Amino acid sequence: MNTAALTRAGIAAAGAALLVGGLTACGGDKSDGGTKAKAETPADAVKASYRKTAAARFAAYEMTITPDKGKADQLSGSKGWYPSGTTIDAKGADGNQVMIGDVVYTHSDKPVGGKAWMKMDLGKGGKSRARFNDDPAEYLAVLLGQQKVTLVGTEQVDGGEARHFKGSLTNAELLAADESTKVMETANRQYLHEALKDTLSLDVDLWIGKDGYPVRVESVQGTKDGKTKVSAKFSGYGTTAPVVAPPADQVADFDDVMKGVDDQLKDTDAKLKDTDEKLKQADKTLKDAGLGGLGGS
């Protein structure tokens, strides 16, 4: 959802300057001769938080995803953005998972060929599709330049003070871009545009902490298949370890494994056919000898 280090540092510094400055933008107020600072709008706050969050690159998360139909999934791990990445610290038979772009790595307690991770490329064969990553930068990005975003107020969230912003957006509003979205790199903006094409509506409640980072998100995404609710908490900006793929020597490729299984099945099938032919020949030999064949007298 890829900037040089210097650019990231510059963006982070710009975001920090806005925050340290009381989250206000300089500007003259005609009523006092231009000496009064202009109050920050919700759009200004979202833009400042986006710049700072985009530069952080990674955060820890706790998330509950509840579809219209089906069981809610409770997940935790790390989120990365630009490029998108997720770790799922799942407990149980499925083990841990790592997703980087379209590639999913699944850990297993029963290694295949001595390799504990299985890799599956969901975008293989040109089938890649932009998908919403549910990371904090994406949630801020969909609110960039949206004039319908409002400041609900300041609230206590997980023991800290945070400003609560709210927006309810239609598909047309989600896809409309204005100048404020230019803070995103072109490739990231285009990717988000593609990811939102099938989103009919998106309701977002977002809390930004005193440090300028999103700490909590509640969203409801509507598509032709129904609505999906996401409740997420984010933390550890700048300290969370990067989302990386497992060591290559510990990864087995799903397609290679399945090809091996398919080859084994074909070999087994050929052996069974050969055995069947031998049994038929033996049966014919017995019948020709007047012994009634393998089926009996």
C-alpha cells in the first residue's frame, strides 16, 4: 500500500513540527490583524498524522474482523505499509503467518522436506488484485481531503488522551482525489484507488494519540457481499520490527510441493494400472488352464 530514507526523515520531521507546534497551521486572522493562529481543521490533522505514520513504516496491532456472516477472527502481530505486510501471531494448528504483498508464508509444526514454512503466491499468473491491508496508514489515507471528516472530541483511549475523528464515505467519495492526497506517492495512491473500487461505503472512527499516531480504528466496509466490521488497536510505531519473509532455506514452495504430490499420484496410478494388467493376464492364464480364474471356479 517506498520513499528514500532522507524523504522519510523529512516527512517525519515535518509531521513532528506540526504536532509540537500545537497542531496549528500558521495563518492570519483578519479580525486581529493576522496575529492569531489559524485553528487546525480535521483535514489538517489527518494529513499531519498520515505523514508521520507513513514514515514509521511498521506498528504492532490487535484486530478483530467480523464479517456479516461467519465467525469473528481475532488477530495480532505486526503491520507494515509501503509495501504492505502483515504477520499473524496465530496460536494453534495453523501456526504463524506472514504476508508480504501477494505472498503468504505459513509456518507448520510438521515441516515439508525439512522446511518449516510453506509459501503461496496469491498473485501468480497475473491474478494479483489490490486489497485493503487494514493498516493505520491506509485508514488515514482514505480520510485525506475528505471534508466530511469531523472531530468528535478528545477521549481517553487505553489510558491515553486521543482525538476522535469520524467519517462516513460513499464509493464516489472514496475514489475522488484532491490536492491533499498528493502527500501520498503516486503508486500508493493508485494502489489504494484500485483497492477501494469494490467498496460501496466505508464508515471510519479513528483516534489519533497525542504523539500524532493512530491508536485505534473502528470501521465498517460495505461491498456487494455485505458488510465487514474491523476493530483495531495500533502501537509501537518506530519500534516494531519490520515485517520480513522467513529465511529462504526454511521455505517450501506450495506449487513445487503440489507438483511433487501430483507426480507421486501419477506414478502410483501408473503402478496400479500395471498391477491391474498383470492380474488380468494371470486371470486369463488360469482360465485357459481350466482352473476357473482368480474370481473362483
